[in-house]
Amino acid sequence: MSSSPAFQAALGTAVKARREELKRTQEQLANDSGLHQRWISNVETGKRNPSYGSLRRLADALELTASELIARAEQIEASGPADTARAVTTSAAS
């Protein structure tokens, strides 16, 4: 099985980092967004690539616009694969 594309992993890292900034659990984010907790987990781990509609709901629950969330993911992606992997590993250890 191949790994997630870099942008997908970066988006997951951005979602998890923002959720943690807001001190929310995946379940709280699920309730706020109307999305399933397992789906959010899959986005955060780079296993799911959300549709535009889901991305907007997720961003809104994270108190961001969709473009702000994408910009955060782009910054993570631009930092390189090693930094994205490190951020995912560090988040998983938390």
C-alpha cells in the first residue's frame, strides 16, 4: 500500500494541529462539524482526502476559513516530507 500524497498528509497535520490548538478532541470536532469522528481521524492520518463541502465544514468547526486551512496545509507541505512526517509522528505521540 502506498503512502498518502504529501498534500493529503499535510492537510491532516494542519487539521490535527489546529484541533489541538483549540484543545478539542476528535469527538468534539465531529460534533461541531457534523462529520464522523472516525472520518476526522482518517483525515488527520492522511487516509482520507475531504471533498470541498466537507473541508468547509471542517474548517468552520476549526474556526478557520477553508482557504486558511489550506494555507496551513500548504505551509506544512512546503516544509518538506521529513517535517510533515515528524509533525505526524510528534502528534501521534501526544
